[in-house]
Amino acid sequence: MNRVLLPEGWPRPKGYSNGIEATGRTVFVAGQIGWTPAGLFVETGFAGQFRQALENTLAVLAEAGAGPEDIVRMTWYVVDKSEYLAALRDIGAAWRELIGLHYPAMAVVEVKGLIEDAARVEIETTAVVPA
């Protein structure tokens, strides 16, 4: 079972957790981008690619018998901070639909570019499945 870590006196963060304590089988998901399983970018905008990257992440987790509730850590790499900020409403909607009200420890990092030139976001994930 995972436990959210919130030091006494700290405000509850919005949309993520400061830390997660977890025990179980660890699953590492490589960076997932916003292309389809066939390697095609159907969506060119940030929000659409974000949704597809989450769907790709969940598909890999499912192969390990894990679900969104098992995610303990994510790092999002975005190529444009302003594009990310402009898409927050759609990001939140996709998150609630696909992940629910589960908020792992997360970081968002703006990068110069990703290996796939058309990619707007890449998401790396760690999950811990209860034993």
C-alpha cells in the first residue's frame, strides 16, 4: 500500500504529492511520448499528445498488472513551458479521466528538445504494485 508523504505544517500540493512511500514490486516505464502504438503522431498539440502519452503509459503498466493507482513517481519533459501552461485545463481533464484523483510525486522539466522532433511531451513513470 502506498502512503502520501506530507510533512506537518506543509500545504497540500495541487496536482501532485511531495513524496510517496511504497512497498511492493517496482515497475519502471520508459519515457512515453504522444504517438500511437504504430508510431504515428495523430495529435500535434500539447493536450492531445499528453493524453496519448498517458494512454501509452497505462498500456505499459497494464502489461505488469499495474494501474494508475500504482504510480508513485512521474517526470514530464516538455519542450515549451508556455505551451504546457496554456494546456493545463485539458491536461487536468485528461488526468482525471485516465488517472483519477491519484497524485504521485512529480516533476515537470522544460527541455530544449526531445529525440522525436514532433513530440511535445515525454513522460517517464515509476509504479509500485503491492505484493
